[in-house]
Amino acid sequence: MLGAIGRYARWLHTQWPAGTVEKLPIVRPDGATKVPGLYVVGDLTGIPLLKFSSDSGARAVQTILADASFQKSRAAGGPIDLVIVGGGVSGMAAALEARKAGLSFEVLEASEPFSTLVNFPRAKPIYTYPTSMIPAGALQFSGKSDIKEGLVAEMRELTLERGIRPRIARAEKVTRGDGVLNVALAGGGTLTARRVIVAIGRSGNFRKLGVKGEDLDKVYNRLHDPRDFRNQDVLVVGGGDSAIETAIAVAQCGGRVTLSYRKPELSRPKPDNVDKLQRLLDDPTAEVAIEHPSSERVTTATGAFLDGGAAGPIRMALSTQVKEIRPREVVLAKQNGETETLPNDAVFLMIGREAPLDFFRRSGVGISGEWRPATWVGFALFLAFCVFLYNWKAGGDLYHAFEQRHWFPFNVPDALAAAGASWSDPATLAGTLRLSAGSPGFYYSLAYCLCVVVFGFRRIRRRRTPYITAQTLTLMLIQVVPLFLLPYLVLPWAGHNGWFDSGAGAWLGDHLFPVTEWDPHGREYWRAFGLILAWPLFIWNVFTSQPLWLWLAISFVQTFALIPLMIYFWGKGSYCGWICSCGALAETLGDTHRQKMPHGPFWNRLNLVGQVVLGVCFLLFVTRVIGWIRPESWFATMHAGLLNGWSVGSGALRLQVNYYWWVDVLMAGILGVGCYFWLSGRVWCRFGCPLAALMHVYTRFSRFRILAEKKKCISCNVCTSVCHQGIDVMNFANKGMPMDDPECVRCSACVQSCPTGTLGFGQVNPRTLLVIRRDRLVASPVTASEG
Ligand SMILES: Cc1cc2nc3c(=O)[nH]c(=O)nc-3n(C[C@H](O)[C@H](O)[C@H](O)COP(=O)(O)OP(=O)(O)OC[C@H]3O[C@@H](n4cnc5c(N)ncnc54)[C@H](O)[C@@H]3O)c2cc1C
Ligand code: SF4
Ligand code: SF4
């Protein structure tokens, strides 16, 4: 049984790649941070490409110039206008813009100007994506310099040779005091300025093992020339592309390599690299070359360097961890606790790299994904607000307390009745509105619609693709018309005007909106939500005390015919990203919070919570059907208790333990909305929603995929970082594999954010994976601009 569950979990969720996202400083689109006057530009703002770096540097200066308080402080005299930390592409672009504007400034550079470019491998080809982009400012890329040497010469010519003179000094941190910023320099000394631009790139800190001997001179994080290690014993640590490429390159140049990785199988390498490694393991004399290393840390190519010498062997040491590095040896620990000591001349730690975050921590700049005490306090307060809101809105003790005391909104109908005769007549629109305005649900839905519309227009303005425009307008329309105007205004007004009193109208009214004394409009018009929200997301038209046959038929067609059909052609996102109200709020109000969704294997396993909720829904369904047939049976009692009856304790300490309060109110409402600004807007959609859980199963048979042009992918991880379903998109893209993780909600953030236009929506034959068609609705601005 457990084995079957494990296989099902793997088939549905746990088989997908689950890479995490690099932490970066939290930076607004104009480069500003939460430290007033401190801007961050270049690679650290997210996209590691030359053109974006240059553009962000120049734009940050333009933002500073447009700041009235900056201009005012200049008039008052005092320190220099600007310190630029980092003399790379973005820092130099900022310097050129500052000089053009006549600012007084200083550029600090820790090693040498353009050091990142200077350290590119010899004759490395340079790609200037996106081809149609013209960066702001004077630091342009002519495209003529298509190899490293030409690029460096061009950059120097545009800056150093035109009078930009960086000062060689390492900045340690930036602090604020008396309205100015102080830049502390390594070795002592401080520079004071009105504004600071930090342009220190990502090359920063390589990840550490934390073992003795790691600081020895023979430990490297980059491979420059594998010929240096001919006839040497080399340990390569890591399981990704950089480790494999290093191992192959060193072995091909005659080094004896041991590849140590802590897991039993390699993680995330490209299939090409795995193939090459396997060929060498099978036959060390096989002709294998790394002409174009995919890892920026393997700044070399092999094949040409063999010089006729013999290749060295590669030995795999999986499930081992480095215990100690000694001057002539290394000690590896195996999983069973045994250790092994190997002769060693050099160690390559290819275990990842972190952006230079300590600089930002010291300077008080927030880091994405890092929770400080203030973050926890804000989160707890917002959750408390959500508890209040949902108790008041969803019929809890607060609802009854407000109703008994005739507080808002229960007093609104009386107040409106005094406003004029038309408000008292339910057959007028004003009269219908007056009655609807007496329930908390009306205001909740109204606020929901306003959020979707206001933030929807902001999303359209921000993202500017035909796909986003069409998708957002559709979501807004569905939210406002069938999910608000219809149940709160149009249907009740029609009812008060006799539309459901006789003939076909009466039949329809009685079957869809039964008469009730609990609703001021006299019928259950709220059931109209079921026209859009399908079972088992919206369960209340199916789990009724007596079967509502028309709703049962509608729900059945929705859940078991229409939705599977849509998913077959367009994926789960055709519902989650284009129709559902939870998705509408997540894509609009949640648009700027999508990068907060956690990634990684633990969170991928949590995706299975939805399957548990789905299982409970089916249990409720079975007990409901048996309960209808045998109303006196145990099943009917069980259904009523599980649905919304069971509770423990009494009075103020009464705790509801049933589906309604735990799933509808706690998971979908309190946690779903409560996590919005801390863990992204799709927490409920990804982890809890039972309809999504069912759709994941349908999606496994879908034609929909995100297609990737492998050769365009620069493995920048932007696509993964913006995915608010936690999908490791890059892991498919850089291998050119169609993305088929069923969590995708077709939000298009990955496609829209990819700086090279690698991604696009389309359909494949699920068996052969051959592309059937690509979407015509353009979702990538790069693809659009490149035609
Ligand atoms: C191997 C490799 C290949 C690449 N190929 C391409 C390509 O083909 N096409 C493309 O578009 N992009 C490519 N890139 C990306 C491109 O190089 C970067 O986008 C660009 O260099 C980023 O510029 P930057 O100013 O943000 O940072 P960097 O260029 O890294 O400059 C940062 C500078 O800050 C200095 N610095 C760091 N810390 C401090 C400190 N505390 N105080 C003072 N100075 C400091 C560093 O010495 C460095 O000079 C490649 C990157 C690498 C590593
Ligand atoms: S597909 Fe992803 S990793 Fe590849 S270039 Fe685009 S955003 Fe970067
Ligand atoms: S479209 Fe891209 S970003 Fe959006 S859910 Fe799918 S994979 Fe994630």
C-alpha cells in the first residue's frame, strides 16, 4: 500500500526537478532599496546579462537625478553626490551617466575595472541578448566585439580611455547617518556621499563546505586551465554541470580525478554532460570534449588542450562528503561512517555560489526569502487580521456577534431604506442592492473584485504582452460579472421582478436557486458561484441535504468533462490561470509577490497535501450519496459531522473540526490570503485546493507544455525564481525539454520574464513529445520584438 502511494506521489509530484532559487537583495524596479539613497544595479537585480546590467546602471542615475530631495541637498553643499561601488559593466554605465549629468562621483573597484569580463576564458564568444534591446545610457554594445578580448577593449575604450578613473578599494558596507551615506572601506577609511549605487555583481561568494583545510591555496572555485593539473590527483566536489565539466576537463588533460558528491546520484546536470561522463567512465580513452562549457565557472574548453598526452581516469565517489582537506591528502566520509584518505594535489569546490549577500546584510538591505523578526511580526499580525475577517465573513462567532448587535453591515439596509422610496422597493436595482448590502459576503466580494480590477490593470501596464492583457481582462470580467454582479444584483433583481415566479423561469429558479427564508432575497442566489467555481473547489451545490439535480448535472459536466477537455489542450492553467477567482487574485494582487513562493524538494512534497484534501472530498461525496439513499444511516450522520458539524470544546474555546472550517475557512481563506505578501498568492492553489489536486491528475495526460529553445537558455534561473507554483522551469529549459510539471497555472511569468525569449507555450504529442503547435498569443516580449 505504502509502495503504491509512493509510486503515485512520484508519478504526480515528486519526480519533477526541484532546484532552489538564489537569494538576492530586495530591489525595486528602479534599483532603490529599503535603505534610503542606496541603489543596487547590475546582475544583482536579477538578470545576468551585459545589456541589462548596463541599462540598470544608467537608469539608477536617472532615478537619482529625478529625485527632488537629492537636488535640494545638492544645493545645500556638503559631500560628493555619488559613490559607485563596483567597476564592472553596471557600475561604469552609472559612472558615464553621472558624468553626463555633471555629478561629483567616485567609483570604487576591488580588483580591476571589468574584472568579471577580464576573467572570461580566452576568446570566449559573447552573446548580446536580447538582440533588439538598446540599453539606457552611453555604455552600449556594438555587437562587433563577438569575443571576450574585443568586448573588454570596447568597454575600456568607452570608459577608462574617456576619463573614468576607478579607485582601487574594496567597500565593506554602507551605513546611513545625518541624511548622508557612509561607505566603509576595507583596511579603514570612509567615503561619504548623498547617494550610493552598489554594482558589485554576482561573482561574490562561493559556497563553502565548512571543513578543515578549505582555506588552503590548492582549493579552487573556478577552473581556468586544466593543463595545470596534468598528472595531479584532483578532487572535484559537486553534482551539477560545473563539477562534471571540471572533472571531464581535468581528466582529459591528464589529471587523475575523483568526483565526490553527497547524494547517490548527480543533480541537475545536462544530459549531454552525463553522457560524456558515462563515456569516459566506460572508456577513459574515449574522445570527449567540452568545447562550450555551460558553467560560467569552467572558464575553459578541452579537447584542443590534450597535446597528445594520455587522459587521466575519473573515479566516482557518490554518497561521500569531504571531511578534511590536508596539504597532500583529502579525507572523504562515506554514508556508513567509514572514511577514506586519498592523495591530493588540488580540490575544486563546485558546489554553488551565493550572491555577495553579507555586504547587503551589513548595510541593512533586505534579502529575498530571509525572514527577520519584523517579518514574523508583520506576518502574525496579518494572519490575526485574516482570522478576524474570515470569522466575520464566514458565519463564525464574530458574524453572530455583529448580527445580534446590529453592527456593520447588518445595519446598512435600514440606513439605506431611509435614503428614499426606491431603496425600499426590492424590485428596483437600488432596492435589490440595499438587501444585498446587509451581508458581510457582499463586502468581501466587492473588495475582492476591486483588488482584481485595480491590480489587474497594474499588471497589464507592468507586463505588457498580448497574453497578459487577454488573460487579465478575462479574469477581471469573470470576477466582476458572474462572481459578483450575477449573485448579488442581477439574479435577485430578476427574482424580485417575477422572473422566477412562473413557467420555465420558475422551474429554473426552483432547481438552481431554491426558495429560503434565510436570505433577504428569498432564494439562494449565491449558488450561482457554482457556474464558475467547480466541485470540489465549491462543494455547496453538491453536498446539499436533498439532491439538487440540475446542479449535480452542471457540476458533473464541469468537473469530469469540460475541465478535463480544456486541460487536455491548454493545461491546468486554462482554468487556474484564466477562470478561477483564487487565480484571479493571485495573478493580480499577487503579481509582485510571485517570487516569494518557496522552491525545493520539501515544498514539492507538500504539493501532496492537496491530494489528501481531494481524498476527503471524495469521502464526503460517497457519504453524501449513501446518506441521500439512506437518510437514517451512519453515513448521513458522518457526512453532516465531517462537512460542517463536528467541533470540540465549548463557548469561546469551541474548536471546529470539520471540512468547512479547516479547508474552506482556514486553508483557503485565512492561510491562502494570510500568506499572500510573505509566501506569494498561490499558497492555497499549490498546496491545498482539491480541484487543483484533481486537475494535476488530468494534466498528466495533457498536450500542454512550456517549450524551450535550448540553445537560447543561459541558465540564469529567472524563470524558476518567478514561478509562484514553485516549478524549477530552468531545469527543463536548459535541457531543451518540454516543461510538464502539472503544477503550472499558465501565468506566463516565466515566459514573460525570460531575458532571451527561450520559452513559449505550446502543445506536444504526450507520447512522442513532438511539438504539435505553438501558441499564437504572444507571451514573451523578446519573441515579440524579434518577430
Ligand atoms: C563566464 C561568464 C560568461 C558570461 N557571458 C555572457 C555573455 O556572453 N553575454 C552576456 O550578456 N552576459 C554574459 N555574462 C554575464 C555578464 O558578464 C554580467 O551580466 C555582467 O558582467 C554584470 O555586470 P555587473 O556590473 O553587475 O557585475 P560585474 O561585471 O561582475 O562587476 C562587478 C565589479 O564589482 C567589483 N566588486 C565586487 N565587490 C566589490 C566591493 N565590495 N567593493 C568594490 N568593488 C567590488 C568586482 O571586482 C567587479 O569588477 C557572463 C558572465 C560570466 C561569469
Ligand atoms: S529559460 Fe529560464 S534559465 Fe533559461 S534563459 Fe530563460 S529565464 Fe534564464
Ligand atoms: S507559466 Fe511558468 S511561471 Fe507560471 S506557473 Fe507555469 S511554469 Fe510557473
